[in-house]
Amino acid sequence: MDWTEIIITFLGAVIAPSIILVTKEAIAWFKQKNDNSYLESALSIAEDTIEASVLEVSQIFVDGIKGTDGWNKETMAQAATQAKEKVLSLLGDAVMETLNSALPSAEDWITTQIEAAVKRNK
């Protein structure tokens, strides 16, 4: 066996598996980065939708009742329900699937975010 054959054998035994391993790792890294980017996008869409829905319910429903005898725990709960229904109707299936895959409960997260938006917008 001459040096050329030894070098070719060495390259085939060491370099080829290394290239395969590096390629697999690069693919996994790009997939993870893409998944994180999509999750960040879904969260951003959801947060914007929640904020807009809370403001809409506040303008249309709450502002007309607040400060009257009609503003009570029941109507507060009704306003929260309206905001949540609005959010769920506006968010697409893909966004909800992404949120459900990343969070223990997307609907509970939405409820919490609605409550936070209400507090911010008081």
C-alpha cells in the first residue's frame, strides 16, 4: 500500500463521517432556529391580538357600562369572556397549534395575557 492509498483510506474513514456529523448538527441547529423563530412570531401575533381584542371590548362593551350599576363581577366576567372569544376567533389554527406545542395550556396563557392587558390599559 502506498501513501496515496493510506491517505485516501484515512480521509474516507475520518473525514466522511465527520462531514456527515457536522451536516446533521447544522440541520438540527437550523431546524431549532426556525422553530424558535416561528414560536416567537406566534407569540408576537397572539400578544398583538390580545391587546387589540381587549381594547375593542373595552371600547364597545365596557366603556358604556363602567361607572354604572351595571358594572359588576358578572359583567366583568362577560367582558373577559368576550375578549377571549375574540382572540380565539382571530388567531389561526397554525398559531394556536404552535402555542399549544410550546405552552402547557395556550388558552390559560391567553386568559392570563388578557388580564395583564386589562391591567395595563386601565
